[in-house]
Amino acid sequence: EFDVNNPLHLEYVYHGSCLRAETYGLDSGPTPEYVAAAVAKVNIPKFEPKTGMKVAETDAEAEQQGGATVLGDDDDRIEQLLGDLKSAHQTMAGFKMSPIEFEKDDDTNHHIDFITACSNLRATNYSIENADRHTSKRIAGKIIPAIATTTAYVTGCSCIELYKLVRLGYTSAGAVEENAWLKAEDAETEEGQKLKEKQLEVFKNGFVNLALPFFAFSDPIAAGKNSMGAGRYWTLWDRFDVDMGEELSLQGLLDHFQNKYGLEITMISCGVSFLYSTFTSKDKLAQRMSMKLSDVAKMVGKMEFHDSQQYLVMEVCCNDESGDDVEVPYIRYRFRW
């Protein structure tokens, strides 16, 4: 039975209320004191089993009881629910539920606390020993325990690989862009390809089993190449960085790709919206061609940019100079400086 003086009972109601409030978009959930005062006033009727209930002991009895159900009652109930949904749709226009994604590492979001209280109440019902918060977090979060020596070894190997990056000049995000292994203009040269292969040989994959013990290192496998015509190749690590120092119009981006890469863009998407395609109506294209790309994204995709956002990520489809479709990496387009 519910006991307001039992911390486990109260925690279940409190943390559950906070999660429910979050799903309904409320700014903040109730306080523990408010929940304690509220549940103390609730009159919970004593449980009494229904009389006249018969539990089927065989499949034949279950089938017979199921067949005796009055289907008309279900139909009436369904009609009532449909009517309630229609009225709710009118009175709650614009309301939006907020799904909650489980996050084990935030101690303020009530997730682990609710799971701990809920699972311990369930365990109590079955006379199973309760688990503390730490144990519940480990189980719910699927945390795999690691031995400190193995963790230290893996950390050391990772740091060595990072030192190699620094040695090659990759000291910042800007340096990575400046020294990119495979830019479109460098991919045409043999020297660029040899440089990339030489740099790749510096790095190692590591394999370890301290129980044996076993240590082994191997050369990493180069990422698969995709051709985009004219002797240019790209991998999953590459992208088009478009930073012109000023905003481009939609027409400007099309011209930039045509002039620099010899590629005709046939479609541009940003998020779930198509900003440009060859099958878009002429009236819409005429309106968008002279607009800045960020404005097109706002208008077509209903996008809102936060104050610190500087880039847009766009996917494109292209044709080469022969008119054949070619696969190309995504575009990271800078629209603020």
C-alpha cells in the first residue's frame, strides 16, 4: 500500500511527476515538498478484488469467455474516443508534446532516480532485494566495467596517435582545414596522393589483451575512394568547405561549383528541405536564385539560426562535364564571420 512516509514511495511519485511535467512542456516540475503535501491529501481506496470474476483455466474456457464479449460495447467506446480526439484537436491547437530521451549521465534530469524508485518498488512486490542508485544506473545505462590498467593502456595509445597529429601540424580545427589531406584541388596531383599515403603510414591501429598478454599494431586501412570526375576523388572524411568571406546567393553557389570543379548542381537539400532542384517550378527558382543561401534556408526550410551559428550543412547532387551523375561529399557553407 502507498505510504507517504516511505521515501521510496514518495520518490517514485515525485520523479515521475517531474518527467510527466517535462513531456507536457511545463517549465519546471513540482518540488518534493509540494508532492509530499499533495499525496498526503489523496484518498486511496482499499483494493478489493472484483466479485463474480472467473479466470479461465484452459484455452477452451478462454476462447469461450472471449467470444462472449459484446462487440457493440467496443464500438461505442471507440466512437467516444474518436469524438474526444476531435474536440481535443480543436481546443489544443498548437500544443506539442516533448518526448524525453534517456540520459544516464545527467543527475538533475530525474531519469535514473525514477528508474531506481520504479524498479525497487517492483522488486519489493516480488520480495527481491532492492538496488541502490549506482547499481540501477549501471544496469539501465548498460555500463561495462573496465579495469584501470586496460583503460590506462588504451588512453596512452590514443595520446600517442594525437601526438602524431600535432607533429604533422594538425594543432587546431583551422589547421585541419588548412592542411586537409585531400582537397579537391590537390587530389588531381600525384604528389597530393603520395603525401596522404605517407601520412597514413605514420598512424597505427592497436590491439591488446592484458590477460594473455597480447599486443599488436597494424597499419590502418585507407578510406574508400569515390570518384567525382576529372581525376578527383574523395572519402568519407572529406567535404566541400565554401567560405567566400561573404554570403553567396543560390545562383552564386551554382556558379562557384561550375567554375571551380566543373560540376553542375542538380539538387541542394538542407535538413529535410529541398532548397534547389532542376524540377522546381520556374517561378520559385526565379525568386530564390538571387536570394542569399541562408535566407533561402529560412524561407523554404523554416530554419532558425542561433546567434553563434556560422555554418550550414547541405547535401548536393551533381553532374560532371559529361552530364553523368557523380557522388560528391556534403557542403559546409559559411554564412557568418
